[in-house]
Amino acid sequence: MTDEARLEQTDTGLVPHGEGWFIVNLGEVSWWRSETRGTWSGLGPEGERWQIGIGVHILEPGQAPGFYHREDDQEGFLVLTGECIVVVEGEEREMRQWDYFHCPPGTHHITVGAGDGPCAILMVGARTPGKAIHYPVDETAARHGQSVAEPADSAAEAYAGESRRFWRVPAPWPPA
């Protein structure tokens, strides 16, 4: 039998602690924000890796959750509201509410907020320990400011020149 995880109330919302199960509302959890990479739901316990990563990421026009890349794990992206562009295998594709992007392992990709306002994307992906990730230089992603200048095989290399400061914020979504 699995125990229930503890939900701690903080000044920015609920934060799960422990490995057990829990039920929580996205509007009540603490979220994370970056100056350049948007805002995302803090569903996972701090410092713990899940087998499956899942959460909602809010991107303003021009923002992306990272640089154009490929990885060994499968991912999926469902636009809940707003618009975004997906750069996939060097091509731009527009996505709007309820569009889904299936991203098999090894597919080069990045999502970029578009349109007149925020875009909320449900992001789901496997999280295999030791998985390979590669950040290539890509002309299409570069037009959106989301390509590395030099190829990289780790996040540390890819983001070396970028501020990686994140802070907790109250839930900005779902809208009231």
C-alpha cells in the first residue's frame, strides 16, 4: 500500500512532499517562473524525479520552455488555450487550442508562444535516468531566438550563457 504525500501550504501555494500519491488542483499549487522561459505548474515534489513529467506551461508570445533539442524520451504537448508555434525537424507548425503534438524519441523540437496573449500547454514526457539530449544549431528555431549558437550535448552546455534563475509564484492559471 502506498502512503499519501504531504501537501505543504506555502505563501505561493501547495507544494507536495514525499513519494506518495496526492490529488491537487492546479489553481492551488505553487508554480515556477523564469524571466525568459515562462511559468509552469509545480506538480512534482521538490528534488524528486518522476518517471513521467507532467505539467502545464504558460508561454507568453516569443517565450519557449527551452532551446530547440531532441532527446531519447517520448513527449506530448496539448494546447489548452492560446496559440504557439512548434519548430519540429526544422519546420514551423502553428498550434491552437486543443491541437496535440506527439513527439517520438529523437525528434528535434521546441514550442514557442505566439498570438496576442499567453498560451497554456499541457506537457507530458517520460523521464529516463541518463537519457541523451542534444541541442543542434537550427536556422528556423534561431529566427524565434530558441536555438543554441553552438551544438551542445547537455543542458549545462546549452544554457551556460543564460540566467537559470527560477522562483515560485502563485498559480497564474487556470483563469478565474
